[in-house]
Amino acid sequence: MKQKAGIGRWVAGKRSKWITLLVWILVVGVLTIAWPSVGSKEINNSPNLNDDVASVQAEQIANREFPSDSGVPALLVWHRDGGMTDEDITHVQQLFAKWEANPVAHQEFVPPFDKMPLPAVKALLSEDQSTLVTPVVFSKGMDSDQLKDGVEQLKAQTKDEMGVDPFTVQKDDGSKLSARVTGPVGISIDATGLFKNADFKLMLGTVLLVLVILLLIYRSPILALIPLIAVGFAYGVTSPILGFMADKGWIVVDGQAISIMTVLLFGAGTDYCLFLISHYRHVLKHEEDKGKALFKSITDSSGAIAMSGFTVVLALFALLLAKYGAYHRFAVPFSVSILVMGMASLTLVPAILAILGRTSFYPFIPRTHEMEVEHAVKKGKPVPTLKANHESRLGRLVVNKPWTIVIITVVILGGLAAFSTQVKSTYDLLSSFPKDMASREGFDRIGEQFSPGELAPVKIMVDTEGKKDNLGDRLTLLPYVVKVSEPEQGAQNRNIVGYDVELSMNPYSMEAMKHIPDLRLVAEQSLKESGITTPTDKVWISGQTATQYDTKETNDRDTRVVIPVVIGLITLLLLIYLRSIVATIYLVATVILSYFSALGLGWIVIHYVLGADAIQGAIPLYSFVFLVALGEDYNIFMISSIWKKSRTMPLKQAIKEGVGETSSVITSAGIILAGTFAVLASLPIQVLVQFGIVTAIGILLDTFVVRPFLVPAITTLCGRVAFWPGKYTQTEQQEERSQS
């Protein structure tokens, strides 16, 4: 205790409070000047799969043996209801003649449509003659901004050629010629565009939301600004640290990571600030000296805050064990941001509170009873009565009817959790795009007029060792294959033969992904019948469908590894902090139940309310890491209050007062944290929308069901066993004897 009080004096003493504030200002200023911001080092096209993954190795084979496939295609989808006119087709041919003679930026090559006779081009139209798909291939390795430069030149020259801009014609305006850019280039450009300025919009929306909620709850403009100031300082330190690490190549950060990191800083950071501020407010009602009150607040709450922050940091660091790039890239930014925010909560916030004192809570300033009486007399108001303790109706209800509470909450949470078994996942990038986005509209048009597999054919390559093979015929007979190209020999190894296979379904769908093992089996069987002794080493499958199949397999592997590690780390930390096996078991069990309940209720909202057929495959793991770590925060804060009070009063009384004392702050913190994650739903990116919905729901369930009802009710039922094998205090032993 003395050590913690000493820490309080070090950061919030008469002189040290100014030193603490000055140090934070200097650190932010120096780091901002010396190191780049994290946003300036954002990279959105980093690979998510390692080099040892089958589809990545196949892509390398394809690039080496079939270099014509090494470019990245932009598919221009032309459409006019009732059929494209000869004039439309002529304009398209003239455009391709221009691009052949004068390539746009980063263009690699274009097919010779200008040299084809008109009837030959018409043969490429859809069955109803309304749609034509023409590829323009760009150099591989270009980033989205470079590809966008080339596409913008295509669009500008199209407008000059046709006199109007078909790329701006609405999809439902079928009387006019419309054009859309889709394919890998269009999808890449749109995916990057979704994150343009997303972090600024997200930060602005989050700041406004937190400010409004704090004003509504505490009705104090100064108090509302303190957490935001602390978060601002934490971001000011975190951003250049991560920017420096990214600049050195130690980490890779993308737009999605920065967006979620912003939400995490404001949500979790505000929570940590409120844990300290609320305790300070409570102590000020019993201690006239604001300095002593602040030191006591730091002493009483620093352990829970540090434990909560450390829990989140370790849980997020567990993502370093993931092999999927997006998960792995999240670990360091998220962990560093929470670590810095925890430090700000225990140093900067106390310093600000020490400087402002009771003024922080203006106009509703907390005072001792004596100060309230003196203030009332001075103002000529009625003298307030002294409140005996912090019991609440909720605390009494939980203690008086624990079995009823446990049964009702478990039935409700269990019922919601049952829906989590119905969750369907997708790894379709396009399904994460808004329906009116150009690349998605173009893809949908291809699916309506042609085979959707044309957008991203599967590339199957086999090493025949010079032996005759009938793989092409075998592939043609498969019911889910629409078209198989003529076999093509490798450029360096003539024994390697490649086939482009168009599937009958969306190549990004789960249905298509499930056929990758089937296609591999067919290819291996074909080689085996040709006399190849080791066919498993002679088959390579590349393309978007194969990539997404490996993405799912990697995601499943990461889920099996990361989830047990997160549970194990949190369990270990709780054991160390509480020194109770029993309490640790039911605290971990409740947050796991809460997670599955959130996933089930999230599926109800996403599927049945918003109409999504599936959720993005990354959502379950993302949500688990955040919900289990953040959900345990509230349990730690409440249970630590009960544990401390149980040293001086009977356990049931400690539960009543612990629930009452922490109720308002945890409710406020939960609403703010859920609100910040809900802000993600305002972005036009479905993966973030769905993540925000599931996480916000989980936080609300923790805030309004698990923490106030389930956990204290279980603690009541366990009684002295809840402390096992820790010490059971003398006060509680006396209570047990008096009741027997």
C-alpha cells in the first residue's frame, strides 16, 4: 500500500503533478518531431499468407512458367439494356487501339480488340448482346494508388472518345451505355478507397460520441474532456512509436489496424480513466483533503487498472502466434496502444486531477458531508442527509436471490449462444463492399450475363514429366466447371502444363472454395494414372479461389492456436491477481459464455435484421480476443472491489456494496466502450461493421448482464469457497459462525 501511495506522490504530488504533465508534453512533442506518424507508414496491400502456403507457391510457379499471367487485370464491363450498338463496340475498339499505341500508366498489355472484325467482337457479347467484358492488364507489384492512376487515365480517355462518361451512368439506367471497372485491379482500388480518410472520420465520430456520453452521464464539461485529453496524449505517443517501428520494417500497419486501434484507444482508454476518476469522486465525498483523496484513489484502483490493461495487452500479443498476416499485424499496434494508454491512466490522469482538484467535477462537485452541510448553509439550502453505505437495490437483489439470478441469466445467455452454432462465414472480399461500389456492380453484372467464374478463373498446373495426360478432359466433366482452357506448356519447364478453369459459381464463395481439394484430387488422380509416382508434389493450384481456401485453412489454424492461449494467459493473470482458483474458473467461464452469446445475438442482427448471408471469416477470432480481454476488465474491477471490502465486512455485505459502488462507473464505461465499437458500423466496410456490431453487443452483455447479475450471484452462492485456496478473512469466519 505504501508503495502505491508513493507512486501517487511521484505523479500527482504538489510539484510532481506539473513535472508529470510536462514530461508527457515533451515526450509527445519530441516523438512527433523525430518519428513519422503511423498513418504515413500505412501499407494496405501486404500479403496475408506465408510463402510456404500452397496457393502462394502455386502463384510463384504460375508467374515463372506462365508469365503472361503475371500481370493484374482490370475488367472493363460495358453494358446497355437491349443490346450494345455497333457504335458502342466501335468506340471500345478505338479505345483499345489508343491504349495499344499509347499505354496508360503502369499498363502492361491489352488484347487486340481493335484488330478484330466487328462480328468477332460481337461473338464475345453476352447471350442477350447487352454486355461485353474487356481486360486491360497492368504491371504486377503496383500499389492501389498507382493502379488508380492508370484506371483514371482509362476513364478520362473513354469520356473523350465517347463524349460522355459511361463510368458515371447509374446501374439501373439501362438505356445508356454504362461501364464499370472490376477484376483484381478494380477490387484493389475500391478496397483501398474504402479506408481513405476512414481513420479521421472514425476518430472524429468516436471523439464526439465519447464527449456526448460523458456529458450526459456526468454533466461535467471538464470531466468529459479529461479522458479525451489522456487518449489524445496516448495517441500522440503511440502513433510515432508505431510509425518508427513501421519505418524500420519491424511491423506492418494497414488502414484496418489503424481504424480499430483508434476505437480501442478511445474506448478502453476512457474506461481506464473512468475507473480512477469514479473512485476519486467517491473518496472526495469522505476525504476533505483532495491530495489525500487522490492518493487513496490511486492506491485503491491502480491494481485493478494495471491488471485490466495488462490482461488486454497480453491477450492482444497472443495474435503474434497467428500465421495469417492481418491477425499478426494487429498484435503490436493494439498492444502498444493499450500499454501506453494504461501508463497515461496511471500517471497523466492523476496529474490532471491533482491540478484541477474538485473543480474537475464542476458544476456537481463532490464534497464530504461536513462540506455539504457548510455549503448548504451558505447557500440557504436544506441540509443533506448522510448516506450510510453504497448498497444498491441491484446488490440486494443479487445477494437475496442468487439462484434465480444465475438460472435466468444462464438461460438467456445460453439461448443466445445457441445461435452461434448457426453462424455462416465467408471469405468473399466483394461481400464486404457496399452494393453500389463500382467493382461489385461490375462483378454482379458479369455474374448475371456470363459465368461468375470468369472474373477469377482457377489456375491448375501439373508436372506431367513429359507423359501424356488427360486432365483437361477430366476437368471438363466436372459438374461445377463451366469452361476449361486449352493446355498451355510452361515457359521454362515444358513438362508443366497449365489449365484455366472457370467455375459455375462465384469464385469468391465458400461453395467454390470447397472444390479446391476436389480439383487437386482430380489432378493428382490423373497424374497417378499417367504413371507419375509422386503426384501430390506435382500439382499446383493458384487464383483467388485457391487463395481464399488457404485463407480459411490458415484462419482455422489460428483460431485453434490463439483462443486457447488467450484463455490460458487470462486464467494465469487472474490466478496471480486473485489467488483464487474457484473465482478464476467462474470469471473465465462467464466471459466465454458472454462471447458465444454475443456471437449468437450478433448473427441474429447481421443475418436476420441486416440481411447478410454470412459474416466475414475473421470476425469470430477478432471478437473473441477483444471480448474476452475487455470483458474481463469489468469483472476484475468489480471483483477487486468485493475482495477489498470483504476484508472489513461480511461477504454478502461486501457484494452488496461492491456491486453498488462499481455499478455506475462500469455501466458508464460499458456504454462508452460499446458506443466506440458501434461507430465502426458507420464505415462502408462490412468486416468492420460486423466486427463493431458483435463486439458492441458483447460489451453490452458484459455490462448489463454478466457483471451486475451473473458474477456477483455466483460469488454469493460460492461464499467462502470463492476465495479457495486463498485466505478467508476473519470477518467472514465470524459471519459464518454467527449464522450457524
